[in-house]
Amino acid sequence: MRKGVIFTIILAVVAIALGSLGGCKSYKEAMANDSQQDSIAGIIAREIVDQQTFLLKGSRLTIKNYNFPNINSSTNFIQVNGDKGAVQVSPAFSGGPNGVGGFTVDGSVSNYKVTERKNGDIVISFHLGAPVGSCEVSITMYSNSARCVANINSTFRSGRAILYGNIIPVDNSVYQGRYPF
């Protein structure tokens, strides 16, 4: 009886080990596929950044050392469309001067500059000016990827925010709150 239980346990351990080894190949294939898709997204992102027509949809937000890991990408974004742009940060679900729980700066883009670092990262910087308030934006897009981090320094309430996300082509998938003034 005891030998049977020990044999069953050993057999179960071997079966689990063999099963996990068989999954390694598909895991590696999945990782290679994700890497390839990320590289393609990076090529597209580089093109639209050069054309000055892109949307950074946020997936994570930091304001004054407070992390908001699960944010709504429809209300947290940076959009540049030629010489016009918008920055919206909304960690909450309602309220605030823009009606969606954060701040919105909607205005003209100036001093737009794209530079490439030695490691392949792309840095996009610009000034977004509005009638009341403005902000300086610096976006670092990682090498061969559409993933990026944006530093937003706003004159509106002296705010500083860091928005993490992906750069995609401009679309209608964002909800822009009202400009406060």
C-alpha cells in the first residue's frame, strides 16, 4: 500500500515535470511572437511620431509619487495632431475641472522635437500651450517598441505627472473632458 502511494506521487511529479518542459517550446514561440508584434508596433509608432500625428494611450499613471496602476486609457492620453494637441490625465472617475476627474490641456503644439538616443530610444519633446495654462511634455519611446513613458510638467496647479502607455495612430477611442476655461 505504502509503495503504491509513493509510486503514484513519483509518477505525478514526473508527469508534471514533463508537461512543463513540453510547454517551454510554446512559451518561447509566444514570446517571440509578442516580440515581433512589439517591433512592428514600434515601426508604426516611429512613422506616426515623425508625421506628428499620434496618440499615447495611458495604462499606468504616477502623480506626486502616488501610483495609479489601473487607469482608463480612454481618459488618460496625450494626443498630437499636427500643430494641435491635448494632454489629459484623469486618475479619478468623476469630478475635477475637466469633468472626468483630472486636468485637460488642449492647445497648440510648439517646439516639437524628435531625437534618437545611442541605445535606440526615441525622445519626443514639445510644449503644449493653451489660453490658460500650458505644459511641457517629454516622451521616451523604447527601442523597437511602441511602449513609452511620458513626463508631463503642467503650469496648471504646478502639476507633474508620469504617464506610461503605448503610442498608436490617432483614433476616436478617447474621451476628452472639457477644458476648464
